[in-house]
Amino acid sequence: MSDLNHGWPTLPLGQIASEMCLGKMLDKQKNSGTHHPYLRNMNVRWLTFDLSDLKEMKFEQSELNRFSLKHGDLVVCEGGEPGRSAVWKGQTETALIQKALHRIRFRHDLYDPDFAMYFLHYGSLTNQFTNYYTGSTIKHLTGASLSKVPFPIAPVSLQRRIVAKIEELLSELDAGVAALKRVQANLKRYRSAVLKAAVEGRLTEAWRAEHQPHETGSQLLASILKERRNKWEADQLASFAAAGKTPPKGWQARYKEPAAPDTSDLPSLPKSWCWSTLDAIADVTGGLTKDAKRASEKDVQEVPYLRVANVQRGYLDLSEIKTIHASQSDVAALRLLAGDILFNEGGDRDKLGRGWVWSGEIENCIHQNHVFRARLLSTSVQPTLVSHHGNGFGKKWFTKAGKQTTNLASINLGMLRQFPVPLAPADEQAEIVRLLEECLAPSEVIEQETKRDLARSDRLRQSILKQAFEGKLVPQDPTDEPASVLLARIRQQRTAPSATSSSPAAKPKKVSKDVFVRRAAIVSYIVNRLANRRSFGRTQLEKTLHLAQSHLGLELQFAFERYKAGPFDKDIYKIEGVAKKQGWFTKDEPANGKVTYHPGNKIDQMCQSAIRQLADKRAAFDGLLDHIAGMTTDDAELFATAYAAWNDLLIDGRTADDAAIVAEVHGWHEQKKRFTPTQIQSRLTWMRKCGYVPTGKGERTRLASPAKTKRRAKSP
């Protein structure tokens, strides 16, 4: 991280995050519970998620909270491409993670998860995390290693401005990249269409109408078969001579004619063309098997060789050529000659049968056993046409004919020799090659320009992120919280539970007597106004108090928790007890749990105290009570919950559109899911109309303490 010159302090991620968790091990035999969708490594892409192929596995009820994702969680790949990450924004209602993924959870008032995601992206692009990886062949980023990665501590408000600027610039860049990739896709489709037309005879349809072939494809095949037999006989005679033997009687009868192709499922060809097999027109052979012991043998030499990685579809990648020890006889037999057609045996499905033509690029080069070589028996056959046919038509044919396993596929020499090849007259083949060069040359130029532009976009992306984490992308605001203060707050969270962690809510401080009396006065005022309403009870009282504090800004110092019925503070119990003793009001709580309130003979003096406290906010408060009075218990619960969820999103600096608010409400408690998205959005529309629009001020709601839930469960 030494190239970061932003002046910000750094801390290991493990000290910044409020929670780090690795996903659940996939074990079909041991896992129990009910099936739920989960994310794998492949579902996490850079900065986004691919949810097109979600798998399911069993989770126990007790594991759901441990492995589930919440809005704002940073999801990081443990392997594959370690560090690849994206921020979960509630893309699906429920999602859990498998062991290949880390879930990082931050307190959003301390660190922005998108800032962390972009930092990981920048570090990956610039290879700054390699020292934290484990494994020599397959790299991994363990939880222990990830927790040690130093992250910059910039002011949270500055982090969010940086994220906003990054997203603005990258959205423009991504639009350009998407356009370039569309160009590449169109070029690929164009190239495939041209090549398909070439090997099926449609490209030269007009040419054929004006030119009669000197020799048809069938005639060309007959001459090749004759040459094939002559070559076989010459090779046999040479073998007999080398062994000092006289050719036995009838030795020519041993020659095996190549089998004719099965044309029942093959496309029709022009009349002057015919179908052949690769075996009929070429000498097809495998390559040399790697053997470390061979290096110690006599009569061996070290020569370059082609691997599967070198043989791509339609081109050769010679950027990394390895060497192998081979005997002189092997080198003589397997040395590649210009015009040889190469085919891959297989491996991953995309490798199956792919290949291209050798043009003598490297002297004395041979090929490995996983790369097959077809050497044409006649110069009248164009090797590029055979290879184009193999990469196009052959892709499906090899897949159908090859040996298939779960993720792998392969072909053997016998299958390759049976590969059907269209054979055009020699002069028409030459015309096809000329037309292909004419049609494809402009597309090759565009393709190279597109690749250069994509490479430039990658450099620009890296430059944007570099400026961001050098502190040069956006100016710092003098009013930003100093990084040193943020650093102290982050360190403090190591000894205090987080409001956004899965730990129980922190115990609120005891309030002063003045605050308690102020609270009691406001509660008495509400009870006096609403006690005669049939639906009014503890639930509506608590929701009214929450809205009075968070929306109207009354200084009540309640610490509201995310109880299943909405924002709740247990201090209401103490107020109820004191109110009964003082004669302000009483409560009834029958067996069915429905709490009702009844004004006492001394409630008027508390109401007068509340009026003095409300001052110029009294009209707005009375308006709030009028709205609550016209609501059912569920209406009031949804009103306060939606407001709290919306306000929490703003406090966290997260997106607060309707979809995010719906997700936040549903993530509050399982019982909140009884409110449909339509109901929630309807309430949000009403809130905007009536002016109940939060601004991200006040205290964030806390998670409910499990120890208190049982007591309150009976009190709606």
C-alpha cells in the first residue's frame, strides 16, 4: 500500500469492520434444515452480483442470521480471484453465503462499504494484496489475512463523496466499455456468419455461376485418396527396407480405406462440392507425452512445444512457449511444418477441438499429446478453410461426439479422424480464401482498435481509483470530521457493541430526572388526547413517541429498538408505573395483552407542562396526534416503522429509494413481511404528501435485545 499518498491514517480491516464472517461449508451429507438460496464465488463479480444461477442448500433456523446478507454488507471472494467484491443492496429478499465468501459488515457511521469495495478493486488492479494471499497454485484470501489488510481512514462524509464521484466517472466509462463490447460482439457475429457462408459455399455462390471447376470436390477427393494410398505403400516399403525384409505376398491388401462420412445430419453442399473426413485428406497424429525421466536418457534434445494454452480458436498464442525433452526420432516425427492444422484434445468445454494453422513461427517446434496435428495430403486443400470449419461447425460436432463429464470434455484421435470436412474444388477454395481476406480484413482492424480502446479504458479505470485513494479525486471539506476523530471512534467500537451489528443493543444511559419528567408530560398529553380511541394502546403510544422525537425533534432521549411491532423503548414501563402512583394515568393489561390507558385526576397539570415544552411545535404535534387517531394499530406501526427505516438509511448514508425502504422494513423483523411492498409504498406516498419526510437526523434505531423481547411480546 506504499503508493497511497493521501495523508490518511490506516487501520487493518479487522479493526474497522464491526463483523467479519466466512460463509457456510457446503456438505450435502451433513447439512440439515430447510433449503435456501445462497451465493457462491461465481455469483460475486467486481462491483456487482450475477444472480442468474443461484443454488440452494440446507440451513438450520439458527444459521439464517449468521450467514444471511443485509443491505450494505460487503461480500468478498475468498478464492478464485481473491478480493473480488461487491456490496449487497438487497437484490433478493433473502440470500445467504457459502464458505467461499467473506461477509464484512461495517457500522455505516464509521465506514462506507462502497468505499471499501472500491479500495479492494483498486488494490487488486495494482497487485497490492499479493502478500496477503496463501497458496502457490490456487490463491486464497483467508479471513485472518483479509483482516490484516490496511484500509485508509478518511472522513466518512469524504468517503461518500469519493464514492459518488467514482460512480459518476465509472458509469460514463462503463457506458463506453459496454459500447466497445457490443462492437466486439457484432464483429464476432459478423465473422462467424462470413466463415459459415464460406465453408457452406454461399460466399462463392456468384463466383460459381461464372466459373466451371477444373476439378470437382469429388474428383479432388478421389485424387487425394489415391495419393493417400500411394503414400501408405511408400511408407510400408521403406519400413520393410529398413528392417531388411522382403515385402510379404499380398501386403497391399492391408491398406484400410478411410470410412466415408455419415451425411444424414450434415448440411447440404453445392453440387461441385462433397463431404470428406479429416482422415481421408490428412495424416492425423497425436503429440508427445510429458515425461520427466526422458531428460536423463541418451539421444534427447530440448525443443519448444505447443500446449493447449497456445492453441486458441482461430489464432495461436505464442506469448509463452515452454520446452520439452524429446528423442531425435520423436522430434523428426512431430516437428510442425507450415500448413499443419492443430486441434485441441479438450479439457474445459471451450477448448474442445479448437485450433488454428501453424505457419512455421518457431523453428524445430513439436506438439504435446493434448494437441493433435493434421497434415494435409494435398496442397490443393486450403488448411485455413479446414480450421475455420473446425472452429465453427466443429464446435457443436466435437461436443456431440466427444466424451463428456461434469465440467470437462475430450476427443480422441479416432473421433478427430472421423470429423466431416466439406471439400470444394481447388480453384474455388483459393477464391474463398481471397474473399475471406477481403471481407475480414476491415473487421480485424476494427477489432484491434477496439482492443486498444478497451486497454485504455482499463488504464483510465485504474487512474480514477488511484486518484480517489490518493485523495485527489474530490476536495476535502474543512467541516469534515477529522480522520483522527474517526480513528478514535473506530477504535472505540472494539469495546462497544455496534448499532448495526448482530449483537444486542447497547444499554442506554440513565436519563436525568428532568428528562424523565419531560417524557412523562408528553406521554400524559398523548394519553389524554387519544385514550378514548378504540385502537389506542402501547403500540400506538410508542410509535407516536418515536415520531415526536425523530420527526419533530422533541428532546426526549429515547433509545428506540427494532421490536417486531416497530420502534420501542422499554422505559415506557417505568413511566407507566410512576404515572399510576402520581395519578397522571393508569393502564389496564388484561390476559389478551391489549393495553389500554385511562387519564387520572392529576393529568391536567402534566398536560400543561407538555404544552410549555412543545411551545411552537405544539401545532405540528397535535397534527401528528390527529393522524395517529385516525389509524388502526397496524397503520400506526407501519407509519413509524417506515419512517424509522427511511431515517436509518439516511443516517447510514445508504440509498433511500422506495425499494431500499421496503427491503429495510422487511429486514426489521420477520413479522414486518406481512406488510406488502404495495402497502409500504402507499404509506410512503402518504408520508411525502403529509410532510413526514425524514432527513437522517437523530439516533439510529437499535437491534432489540433478546432478553427483553419475551417480556414485551405480550404487549402490542
